[in-house]
Amino acid sequence: MPRTCRDTFLRLSEYLDGNLSARVCNEFQQHMAICPECRIITNTLRKTIELCRRLPQYPIPPEVSRRLRALVRSRLAQDRAGASLCRGG
């Protein structure tokens, strides 16, 4: 993937959320004007977000919520431990 495509992909969520500066947003749009692959990816993600927002929302059962939070906490702790090992090495 060319650098501009990679940059576009890395900032895609920010673009769709409207969180890019005017300059970066303009660069993003200029790239998409000439890159059909990035246009397809952007439009596909935009449509996916729209469809997901239309789905009914159901409450998460308390036990599932508790287990999910515990898993996230555990993974974050592992990531932090791994990052501290890398800094020391």
C-alpha cells in the first residue's frame, strides 16, 4: 500500500468521525479523489457504521459485562507489562 493509502487507512475512523483538522481532511479527500481503493474502503466502512447504528440495541447481561470488563483489564495489563519490558531492553 503506498504511503498515502496507509496514512488514509490509519486516519479513516478520525475522518468518518469528523475529527480531522481542515488541512488533513482536505488532504484525505484529495487522496480519495484519485484512489479508488481508498474510496471503496471508506464508503464500505461508512455504510457499515450506518447499518450498525440501525440495529436494535439489547442490554448486555450482567455476567457477560463483568467477564468482558475483566478480560479487557487483563489484556490492558498484559500490554502495559509488555511495553515496560520493551522500554527497559
